[in-house]
Amino acid sequence: MAQSFDYESATASDEAEASPLERLAEIAARTAEETGKFANVDAILRIPVTMQVVLGSATIPVANLMKLGRGAVVPLDHRVGEPVDVVVNGRVVARGEVVVVEEDNSRFGVSLTEIVGPLGQSDS
């Protein structure tokens, strides 16, 4: 017996205050409570994932790769100002802008500008 879940009503009240990941966790918790399929959603939310921010990529022949040395510059396919991809476990989940972390000017962070939905759909 399948139950339907109204995503819009679940997120409308706190949408401006919660981050997209917090909204997703809340929806998962509500869905689990309503369907009774998951006894402990907290266990699922504690599963570690690998997150990467992809600044760009390049394709070069092995011969050119072997010629690279210290100080070599490899041009990437992204330009300055273009959004970077946020990848979780090999799947693009968001795009964002590279920023300097306020507390520590020697570190970078990513400000999310777009959440990528299922099948490459985006939720800007």
C-alpha cells in the first residue's frame, strides 16, 4: 500500500530558514514517521558520504601528461565565475560559487546557488 507525500506542504513553512539538506532530512523523517518503514532515521542520517567540489576538468594525451612538471598549468574547462559542481558519492547534487571562509581567510568554501534534482533537473 503506497502512501503519497505532499512535498510542497512539508517545506512551505520553514523553506526560507532551513538549508536544502536540512529540508531533505526533515522530509525523510516525516516520511519515515508516516509510513513506518524506518524505525530509526537517525541511523541513516549518520551515514558518511564523500563530497567533492569540482572546479573543472581537462582531457590531455598521456604524452602531454608525462611532460608536466612543477609549475605547469593545466587549463580546465570551467571559466572564472562559472558555478562549480558539488558532487556527493559520484553524483552532482548542487552547483555553487567558490567563496573565502569568513572565519579563516586561508580556506575556501562553496556557496550553494542551485540544487540539482533527480535526472539532472534543477531547483534554483
